[in-house]
Amino acid sequence: MMSPFKRSVFSSGFTLVELMIVLILIGLMGSMVAVSVSSGLLKSKERRFIEDFTASMKRARNSAIGRGRAVNFVIDGKERRFGIKGKKFTDIPKAIEVSAEGILKLRDGLFGITFYPDGSSSGGKIDLSWDNGRKDAFQIGIIWASIKHEITKP
């Protein structure tokens, strides 16, 4: 007869070490998923902002052609926002530094690109530099008001 305190060679179950290893592995996998999800959310916010920025310039161009009068796409450096003059503006995140070449200075701290009814524009280049090293460059053509977007990743 076997004592109730002695362990059988054929007993089933997991040791404390095995359980600890499994718990550590589950914790590691959980942390990797959290990092992956948060990184994806950041990229989603970046993508959404760039889509809004580009769409706003395209709306200004299409509005100028459709209405038969010049329309300004405006960047307000003091208030950190952009949009079409006379419409709702969108905030520029603090993580982005805006620089530009060849765009109009409308007044102190207010810059813009004018889109004309014939499909042309005042042209220029706008660079958006993110604090994570990403850089989005927009080149706006003068004759056809084409909007070219290039991404430089760190």
C-alpha cells in the first residue's frame, strides 16, 4: 500500500517551474502585442493626418476650378493649423514641424498656396517633419497645380 504523502511515478500535473515558464511566455507575448498595436495606432494617426492635409489641398484646387475663382490653401504657423480660407481648419499635431519654400506669405505667421480657376497655382514645397524622423514632402506644381507627395522614413 502506498502512503498518501508519497508521490507516484505516474502522477500527472505540472510543476511550479513549468507553470512559471508558461506565465512568463504569456506575459512576453502580451507585451509584444501591446507594442505592435500602439505602433499601428501611431501610424494610423500619421496616415490620417497626411490624408487630411493632401485632401485639403486637392479640395482647394477643385474648388478654384469649380467656382471659377482663386482659392487659398492656408497654413497658420501661430495657431498650428491648416485648411481652406473661409472653411474649418484642422490642427497640426505638436509632433510635426512645418517648413516651406516658395509659398506665399499672406501675413505674419500665415502662409498659403493659391489655386487658380485655370488649374494652375502659386506653387511651392511644404515639408512636414515628424519627431520620429519621418518626413513628408509635398511639391505643388505651378502650371497644373499637381500635388506630389514623397515620404522619407528614418
